[in-house]
Amino acid sequence: MPEPQRLEFPFPEPHFDPNTASPEELDRFGLPRLPDGDRQPELHQAWLRLFQQPLTFVPPPPLEARALVPPVRLLPPMLETTRIQRSPNWSGAAVKPDGGNQLVQVYGEWVVPEPSMPPVDDQGPSVQENVYKCSTWVGLDGTRRYVDSSLPQVGTEQVLRVEANGSTRIECQAFFQWWAPGQLLIDYFTMSWIPVGPGVTVMALVWAIDPANVIVVFRTFDPRNEITVLVQNAPVVQLPNGSTTRPIISGVTAEWVTERPRPLLLDSTDLELLANFGSVDFSHCVAGTARQPGLPTSEKTLESPRLLRMFEVMNKPVCRTRTVGMPFRTGRTSLTVEYVTAR
């Protein structure tokens, strides 16, 4: 398989306005065109919200992947035949394309949650010097194991650090990751040039512009109103015969997820301690579909999603499984994920 072309686009000037730009100008900067308001009304509204003024484009610095061999990622089991499915680390919603199309775009907006201490029964073996985490993101694919399985995702990570003296510190960051089984490097980038924090409204887009490249757009709203654009190539993965390749984007699902992360450590099989994320409200949950990667020709909303409930196995006082993340569809393009306290 030939090496896919790595795409590059010039970065817009800080006060470039996509709303007044021509389609050719948007193409030049690798930005999506405004969808048709009659044929794709929800994509149209999501695009207008993503590029709502005021807006300042902030270019990314040179990026380098973390040079670690990643562990096998826990994926949501797809064994249930109903639309309610269970996962050890995901809670949210996923949709599939219709009519022989594939998913090529996914939009989502949310308010960065403020992580807090879980209830006493959920805190883990010790409440001293613990770190509790959760992440919130949108992405394409990643919900099943298949040839070319991968997951480009963009979102925010929320961390609560508890010191030995009982003091706490909250850290939040925007990130992009392109996960794939067997990848040689972790394609994980902290987008520190776009600061985020609890209570900040953010919005993101992942767009499969061709089978092996995605364009990622991430922005904040008040008070900074900053936006950035990344162009990323699929990660290098190792095949069972020892050769390497890059997976292509299949576009079989799009997701809106609150996640219990796994450490970015060699051979780690554990999950991080889960922070109490309260309630995460996703809006503008819409995906674009087409026959092949590129501009969408139709749209997919949350009218018939698969809802993912996050569970964990409790060992005390008795061994049992309980739900810790519960999703609720609240509209055609809106979703709420709630942290469930122990009962």
C-alpha cells in the first residue's frame, strides 16, 4: 500500500472570517465549506456556531507525538442487540451512517466540566495524593475491532490532583489523539496554545478530508474566542507480519463521549481513577455523511443513536457491577452524560 500523502494548508490570518470567505478561500485553508441550509440544516447550524464571531485564529506550534508504545485500549463492547450498550470507560452516544454512506464529519459542543472528588465509596484504595481524571471528546470510528480500525478524536481532559495535605488542584487541557491498534507512536497532542478551564464552552470538529487525513478544528467561546486548526495523518501501525501501514478512515461510527482515560504508559492495563464530572451537556451533535471522505452530502443526527453506559466493577463490600456514567438523549442534536454516584 503506498504511503498516503501528508496534506498541508496555509494557516489563516488571526482575524480571518470564514463567514465572508468564498468556498475557494475555505478550501485554501483546509476549512469546511458552509453546508446547504435546506439539505443539511443541522450541519449548517453547527458550522455557523463553530465559526461564530468574534473569533481569533491561533496557529499550532510544531507538534511531536509521544514516543511510547501504547497499551491495548478498552473499547465499548458491542455485544448487546439493543441500542443501550455498556462500556468500562465510555459514556455517551454513537451513530452509524445510512444508505451505503460513511461518516466524514462530526461536530460537538460542550462546557468543560469541573472535576471533583468522587463519593467515598468511589475514591479508590486511598484518598491521599490521588489523581482523578475524565475526558470529553468527539471522534470518528473506534467502536469496533475491524481492518483499519482507528479513532481520530479531539476534546478536553479534566484532572483533579489531591495532595497529601488534602489540598486539591484542577488542571484542564484540550487534546487531539489518533488511536489505532498496533500503532508505533501515540499520536497524542496537548493543545496548550488554546487554554481551557472548567466552565469554558468549547466546540470541535473532526473532518475526514481523505481516507488517511483528518482536519481538526477546535475553539473556545467567551472570553477568549480562540480557534485552531490541525491537519493530521493516520498513525503508523504494525501488522502481525511485522510490516507497517497506516489505517484508512472507515467512517462506520461517530461518537460524543465522556471517558475514563487510561494512562499513556507502556503495557498499562489499568484505568485512571474517575473524577466526578457531574453532568456534561453536548449540543450540535451532528455528523456529515458521504460516499467517500471529503465534503458531506447528507447528515446524521441523534434521532436513533446507540447510547453507551459506563460501568465499573466494585470489589467492596461485595463484588458487583454498577453504572457510573449514564447518557440521555435530550434532542435531535443534544445529549447529556451524568456521573452516577454509588448507591
